[in-house]
Amino acid sequence: MRSRYEWIIAEKIGESGNVGNKQRKAAIAARGLCKMAGKPLAWSSPTSAYRKVASLLYEAMTGKVDQLERACEWVAEMDTDAK
């Protein structure tokens, strides 16, 4: 079983290949802020508070503008409270 787990980790099974570490961190931080503010994790709308906050955090971290749809979707799906 250990070798199977190591293979799953090495192959990053279940992770989106289009989501970078900084994007994911911005989406996770945005999730926390939105939960504190009582805002839904509406990842599919580019005008949602969640996507806007994640994008602003990512821009502050990297200086690059990104809508972070995939990262926000990934984080929202990992959050059992969002479902």
C-alpha cells in the first residue's frame, strides 16, 4: 500500500494541472476571508466576492493579474462546507 500512496502523491492524482501553488494559496486565503465575511464560495462567477478576493491576493503576491477560476474551483470542491 505504501508504494501505491507514493505513486498517487508523485503523480499528483486528483490535482488540477492548471492550478499553480501560488494560485492555490491565494484561493485558500480568499476562502478563509469569504467564510469570515459570510460570502459564498461562488467560484464559477468572475464577479463573485470569492473570485475577486482570490484574484486580488494573487496579484498582490505575484504582480500578475489572473482570474483564478481553476484554483477557486479546486479549493471550493475541497471544502466540504461549500457543498
